[in-house]
Amino acid sequence: MNSVTVRTLLVRGMLAGLAAGVLAFLFAYLVGEGPVDAAIAFEEANSHEHGGEELVSRSLQSTAGLATGVLVFGVAIGGIAALAFCFALGRIGRFGARATAGLTALAGFFLAYLVPILKYPASPPAVGSPDTLGKRSILFVLMIALSVLLGTAAILLGRRLAVAWGNWNASTAAGVAFVAAIAVAMAVLPHGGNTPKGFPATDLWEFRLASIGIQAVLWAAFGLLFGYLAERVLEPQTVRGRVSTRAA
């Protein structure tokens, strides 16, 4: 794949990430803001400091602030996933552009979010001591890096073993190796929980479900949108054939 094609796919990946970010923002605003408001109310009710002036209003945080964060994240994820797609295409099997984009998005959701939150579950922004925020953020990023690296290593291991063991046995062995390595990493890394006593379990559960939903919407939308855009770049004849069939 030449540099021009990679650059084209990178741009389209960022555009797909932006569009996916819009959908994720709508989901976050409609579903995720309720648990966040509940967490803020809990913090205010249990805080010994009252009367402080907000630097940024809650309404601005839940609209422009949330939109900016989700959209920037979507563009960044779109660019990184597009580069991962360029690397994966043709190396993970005989999949077309759409299938490879879908598998890349699924791997991104699994490795960059779902596995890390098993160790460090999401918590509302107002929950937890500000003194440990930096430590918790570093641990979560470290868990993401380990998950992605170990996942990539498992894929490469499976590809290498497939020649002698066959696809099924190689995939099973690579999967077991990944689970074992992740289990060791989770056991070694320190605990990062910091939820205060008395915080409503229902609110925490709803926030974590909303967090998973936001990521699922983002990655699913990216996989579908980028798959379509990548196919138009890499397989234009297939796209034209579909259009001609529908017109007929």
C-alpha cells in the first residue's frame, strides 16, 4: 500500500471518527448525563465546602464541553484505527475492506476499552479523590497499552502457529495466551478503585453501562462508516458493480 493511499485512508478514518463521535455525543448526552448529575449531587451533599463558584457552568460542561471531548476523541481514534486498518489489511486473512474495517473496530473496542475496564471500571467524574486522579489515569492508560500490545502479540502468534497447527488450533492457543497474559498483568497492577462509601450502587452501575454504550456506539459507527469509505478507495470496481446492480 503506497503512501498516497495510506494518507487518503487516514483522512477518511478521521472523518469517519468525527461522524462516529457525533453519534457517541448524542448517546452520551441522552443516556450518560443522568448518572453524572447524580454523582455531582452526591458529592455536593457530602462535601464540607459550600458556596464555591464554578469556573465552568454545568450546562456548558454537558453540552459544548462534552461535545468537544467526544469529537476530538473520535477524530483521534479514527486516525489511529485507520492506520491499524492499513497494517491489518491482507495480514489477518482474506478479508475485504469492509470486513477488515469491522474487525479493526471490534478489536479496538475490545482491546482499548473493554479489557482495560475489567481492571479499572469507569467512575463518574465527581467520584473519587482529586489527589489520586493522576495515578488512576496513568494506571488506566498503562492498562490500555498492555492490552493493545498483548492483543497484537496474540494475533501475530496465531498467524505464526497457523502454518503448523491450523487456524482453529492456532487461534485457540493465541486466545489462551492472551487471557493468561492479561490475567497476570491485572494481578500485578495496583488496585485503582476510589468510589466513596455510601455512593448509590444504581447510579454507579448506570454510569458504567452508559460508558460502555458510548464506546460501543463510537466503535460500531466508525467500523461501518470507515468500511464504506475504505471500500470506495480500495475496491472502486466492487462499489460501482453494486450501484449498477441496484440501478438495473
